[in-house]
Amino acid sequence: MAVSVYLVFFAVFLAIIFIVHRSSRCRRLRLPPGSLGLPFVGETLQLISAYKTENPEPFIDDRVNRFGSLFTTHIFGEPTVFSVDPETNRFILQNEGKLFECSYPGSISNLLGKHSLLLMKGNLHKKMHSLTMSFANSSIIRDHLLVDIDRLIRLNLDSWSDRVLLMEEAKKITFELTMKQLMSFDPCEWTENLRKEYVLVIEGFFSVPLPIFSPTYRRAIKARTKVAEALSLVVKQRRIESESGEKKKDMLGALLASDDHGGFSDEEIVDFLVALLVAGYETTSTSMTLAVKFLTETPLALAQIKEEHEQIRAKKGEGEALEWSDYKSMTFTLCVVNETLRIANIIGGIFRRTMTDINVKGYTIPKGWKVFASFRGVHLDHEYFKDARTFNPWRWQNDSGATCPANVFTPFGGGQRLCPGYELARVELSVFLHHLVTRFSIQANWKLIFACKLVFPTVGIRLKKISWFSFQLRGHRSDIPSMCSVEIVSKPCKVLEQKRKYCRRTVIL
Ligand code: HEM
């Protein structure tokens, strides 16, 4: 007994010494104000519990109120400086590779593969980033990708049964689109089996990354091996075809044709493909789902977007594919997409590590520290967006009179790591909304409880939170409180008319 009391006192004594030493060091360094919390755990528990509340940015809001838009904290085992300041965020993004670098823990690298674009640095990163950009730029989308985006989304919507999990369908759509863009595969049994393994890999990003304790992480590592094996068979086959002169105009074709460093190895190509599959998957599908959610909560916006798409449809024949000019005429849809990305982008910001001591806004961030540039914190700041926490797509209209300073709206990041899929994601979202609103009428009398994710890419943690939006719960779905249920009534169309005039569908977000 006496020994244990002694141990407790000793531990408390050590903790006090630790805190005193740490805070005097912070004062010496002129760190941004803030609190490093408890020894070792820091403020990680506050962060986790904050996101279980009904506020969109509870952890950040609280600290911005107390310390300002640049503050120090300690999360996930490391001291970290949070920036909710657009100027500092821009500084972080623009100094990639010079003052800041991305850093992911080994557990994430194991799942991504060591040759992933997300992990690359220096000249190789520059080269591969521009290769990816050139593959997903506007003219490639216009001339090659749009036709498949339109066709595959239509196909997916055709397959909807009476009850649809919207988020799941959105994920399926984005996976199918990426498989087509990367390797020219249309959806088939093989792609569906690959998707099942791939979903297990994605789960691994959001699990405790310790194989001994986490079956999810163990399963993810196994699934990653299976995905890599399946993709390397494809790469081998395509290499043979490419050598015999048969070339396809997709990402894999571009990688096989590259003669840099004597060409890429199969392993490098597979890692690269996996990274692209990962990067566009949750991001685009969540945005699709949230756009539908916001529209159903904002009947005026829903009516306006419907009108825009009905007008496009009216000029086209039944089932005629969308063209680039149609996409370009979706001006209000672009406002909806921007507003969705502003208010609820699942990439709330980006982590970086300082490569040297950094002086910013009169403070010093020591070498080796983590920084988090919060995009969502800025997007939800009333200083930059009037009534910032309200979904208002009209704010993006040219004649709205609202001005948004440059670098304040950064859903796709910026600088050397600007998302190469920024245009592709917008096109995919717009085409999805086009087919959804012209083929279904969404009833607004639904209610839901929404489960949403907070992604910390560098630590691979996903927290579930109950969203801050207010919902009603449809009676028959109260058994699944973590999902949202939307009743959708499909409009009479030729195919469906043959079966029955109206087909009721429940879509679960
Ligand atoms: C709504 C959809 C999307 C959002 C919000 C989004 C957002 C972002 C953001 C913020 C970054 C910067 C990460 C950083 O700086 O560390 C990023 C990077 C990236 N995104 Fe996206 N993205 C989306 C869709 C896509 C799609 C469809 C693709 C497929 C081509 C894609 C591919 C990538 C890649 C490869 C990177 C890494 C770039 C690099 O590290 O050089 N993204 N994305």
C-alpha cells in the first residue's frame, strides 16, 4: 500500500516537472498561445469528445475564441500548431518541400505503399504530380472521361433497387469511375471483388494501426496485399500488350509509356494506382451524399437545381449523353458543389511537419513539429463568409455581391500538392446531381440522424460524430440511427412506366 502511494506521488511529481518544463520551453520559443494538455495524451481526448457534440468545429472554435486563429495543442502524441488563418494556411501550402513536408506514420505508408504520390517528395513528386494533373485536366475530361462518367453514373442509377444506401452507391460510383479512368475497366465481377477487398483497406486507415490489437488493421494489410496482387497482374498483362504496340489512353497507359528512370517498376505503378483510388474515394462520394442532403434541406435550392437540369434535358433526346457544353451550363450546380465543399468537406485540412524553425505571425514553430492548416475552420468563419454556417449556394453567384478573398476557399488544398482531381471531382458531382434530380423527385419530408467522419490523414483515425444539422427520423428507419433515410420517388420514365407508374424508393444517406 505504502509503495503504491509513493508511486502515485512520484508520478504526480514527474507530471508537474514535465508540465512546468514544457510550458517554460514554450514561453522561451514564443510558440503560438494554447495548451499542451496532459502529459503524453495532450488534448487528444478533448478533440475526440468535441467531435461527438453537435457543433461542426467544436475543438477549433473553442480554441480560436480563447487563443486566436493560430494556436498550439498536443494531439495524437505530438505537439501541433493549428492554423485557422488563411494567410498562414497559404504560407504552409506554398512552402511545401522548403519549410514544410507531408509526413504520414508508417502504419499509413504500409497501406498506401511506399511509392504512393501522397508520400513522394522532391523532384519525383513534382513529376508524378504533374503527370496526374495532365491526366485529369479539363481537356482530357471533356474529350475522354466525360462520356464514361455520364454512362457509368447512369448505369449505377439504373441498378438502384427499392431501397438504396446513398453513401454506399456514391462510393460504388466513385470506385467504378476511378477504375475506368485508371485502367479502362468497366464494372464487372472482377472490379466488384476488388472493391470488396479495397473497402477493407480503406477501413484500415481508420483503425488503430497496431496489428496485434486491431483485427481491422490486420485485415486491411491482408486486403492490401490482395489488391496489390490483383493490380500487378493487370500491370503485367498491360505491359505485354503495350510492348506489342497495343496502347490504351488511361492512367496506366501513361505510366507504362513513361521512360523516366528507365520506366516504372510494377510495384511503383501499383502503389501509384492504389493512391489514386484512395484519394478520390471517400472525398467525392461523401460530397455527393452531402450535396443531396443539403439540397433536400433547402427546397428552394432543390427546385432551382432541378430547373437547371430539366432545361438541359429538354434540349436533349431521351438517354442522350451529357456533353462538355452541358456541364459548362450547370452554373447553379457549381454553386451547390462549391457550397457543399465549403461547408462539409471531409478533408477538414492538412497536416505537415516543419523542416526547420519557422517564424510566422511573430511566433516560432520549432523544427519537427506538426502543423495543421484547417481549411474548414476558415470556410466556417463568419469573417470570410457571411452567415458562414448556413448552406447558401447563392453566395457563389456572380451577382450575389459577396466577395471571397483569394485563398480563403481551399477545399482542394493548394501549392505543390494541390488536388489533381479538383476538376474531375466537380464534373463527377455535377453529372451525378444531373441524373439524380432529373430522374428522381426527392421528397423533403424526411428526417435523419447523420453520421459523418473526421479524417486525420496523418494518423489514420476516423471519428464518428452526430452531425450538427437538425433532422427528423423516419419512423421505419429508427432502427439504424447512424444513417439517414431519404424517400425518393422516381418520376415516371419510359422503362419504369412499363412496370408501374411511380416507383417509390428509399435512399439512405
Ligand atoms: C470532393 C473531392 C475531393 C476533395 C475534397 C479532394 C481534396 C484534396 C486535398 C485537400 C488534397 C491535398 C492534400 C494535401 O495537401 O496533403 C488532395 C490531394 C490529392 N487528391 Fe484530391 N480531393 C478530391 C477528389 C480527388 C479525386 C477525384 C482524385 C483523383 C484523381 C484525387 C486525387 C488526389 C491526389 C492523388 C492527391 C495527392 C496529391 C499530392 O500529394 O501531390 N482527389 N485532395
